[in-house]
Amino acid sequence: MKGLPEPCEADAPPAQGGPPAVVVDVGWVNGLAAIRSLGRAGATVYAVDHRPWALGFRSRYATRLVSPDPAVYEDAFVACLAKLGETLERAAPFFATHDAGLNAAARHQDELAANFLFPFPGRETMERIQNKRTQLEAAEAAGVDIPGTGHPRTAGDARALARELGFPVLVKPADPVGFKRVHKRQAFRCESEAELEKAFAKAEPYEPMVQELIPGGDDELYTLGSYLDASGVPLGLFSGRKLRQTPPNVGTCRVGEAVWVQEVVDAGLRLLAAVGFRGLSQVEFKRDPRDGRFKLMEINPRLFQWHGLAAACGVDLPAIAYWDLLGSPRPAATMNGGGRRWAITFVAKEGLALQRPPYVDAVLALDDLRPAAVHAARVLRSLVR
């Protein structure tokens, strides 16, 4: 690997502040929402990212720490966390918003445990959960519906599976982190055998799966967002659905809506119990319009992109986890505000996503205006270019 890791330098924390919390990967709205939730809860929030331009660094609640990139320099990133931990007066709840930082911390829990409190289980459980193949196997064993899926060893196997499932199909990695870093997407959609062969070749290093494409739009994607304490008791439950993704079909949430769907909540909790999960997670399903059943898309054992909507509906997942990890759990939160929406309103080259009120803008907050001003300036510069 050429080059050297980025520095590990933190700003001075505020003179007065509550118990510390650490948020890793704050480049976009997921990390920004976590910083705000924890800052409003009174935490001294260390925002950690390898990109000096990270949007979360602009929050008034953030104490900035520029770190090595965990996807490239994992050991240096962990050493940076350890260095931060040694400066803290007490162990800090740790919040990851993307898989690279999450997996690095999970793999090095033993050496970090003295100074950090993790809202996810031990290394072995995490490795099983992060593998999409074992997620699906656990779901089947727990009686949770899944899409038709096969695990081909060769391109010929992949073609045979696709013929059986019927085009279009998705080619997805069992190991998603490296795949996303290289290909900048979560899956390949294939309409023909020619597209399938190309996609399989690209995904082959990442344990590719061939999966049926559940019909229906992005608005058929439903989420359970939750925090389970060390005993598996849910202290916060949120249910919602995506209305729009970027890019469509295999992207991340651009517009979401709060809607309580008991079947989604029950299936998600059953699956989390089956894999022995404790902590923060998102379980995503797609409703199959052919039979009305909710079929597992994935488990994300961390904060998800639109958890800011959960907070606006009374289920502030980062704050719930923060207080529980510090040994001062709050009463279990009940979701309110069904029908409320969340959106990343302005994205360069993708147009506006204005929603009917009441809705939560992913960037704008009246008590923390600078990130919105910075984001607006970046969008304008991009449009001018």
C-alpha cells in the first residue's frame, strides 16, 4: 500500500460537557444525525472521519478527530481510536455509521474494550451477521421469509440459477464491504445472461449470490430500526418504509416515511433473537406484491441512514443506546408520528425531493445551521460546474 495513514489529531473538547461518545464516519447524513442526537443528549461528541471535509465536522455538537481511513489503514485507524480512548476520563459509547469503521472496531474489541462501550455483540457474532449468506440462512431457520437465492461457484452455475429464478436477477456479495468499496453499489441488476456473466466476474472475489428481484418499487422496502439491551429487551423500536432510493432499486434512502407494520417488527425481532444480536440495528424487508409477504433484504448491525426520522418520531436510537451503555437506561421509547417523512431534500444532479409536511430534512436543523449552509454551498458549486 503506497502512502502513509492520515494523521490522528483531535480538536480540544469543550471545557464543559457530559460523558463522551464517539461517532465514526460522519461524512454524510447518518453520522450528522448521530452527532446531533448525542449532542442534544448532553454528550461530548467526538466525530471521527478520515475526510477533513466530512459534513459532520461542521456540526456545533462535534469535536473533530481526523483519523486514518479504516477501509485502507485498519491497524492505524484502531491505533487512533486507542489513542483517543486513553485521553477519555471514562469509557465512551461507540457509534459506527458504515461498515468499514464498524468491522474494524468489532475485530479489535478486546484491545478497545477498556475505553469504549459497543452497541453490538462480540466478534464472532458480528462476523456471522455481516455475512449476507449467513443472514439468509439464519432467517430461513427462524421462519423469516427470504427471496429465492442461490450461491453459485461458477458462471455456469450462475446462469442456471438465473434461468430457474427468472430474469431480472440481482448479483450480490456475501461479503459486502470490499464489494461496495470497489464497485460503489450494493448489487448488480442483471436483465440478461450477458449482464449476469459480467456481474458474476466482478463479484466473484466477494462470494457472489444470485437472488431473485422481488417486484415492486422502492416504496415496498420496509425497515425495523431498533436498540436491544444486553438482555435482548427492546428499548427503542422504529418502523418505516423507503419511498425513494438513490440510485433506484439498489441504493440508499433518499426519502423515507414512518409507518408501523407489526409484521415487520415481529419478523425483525425474531431474526435478531435468532442470531443473538444485541445493540443497534436495521432489519430491512421488501414486501412481495405477488403474495404480500415481507422478505428479508439485509441486517445492518449499526445506525442506518435515515435514523433521524426515528428520532423525530420519539425513538432517538443513538441517545437510547448512549444512556443504556452508560448504565442509566431510559424507559423504553414508543414510536409516535406515523406518516411523518424524512428526506435529503437537495442533492446535486438528482433534483429536489421536497415532501409534504410534517417532514424532517436530513441536513437542516434550526439548532445546528452550519451543516446545511455548507451542504447548500457544495450543491451550488456542483451545479455551476
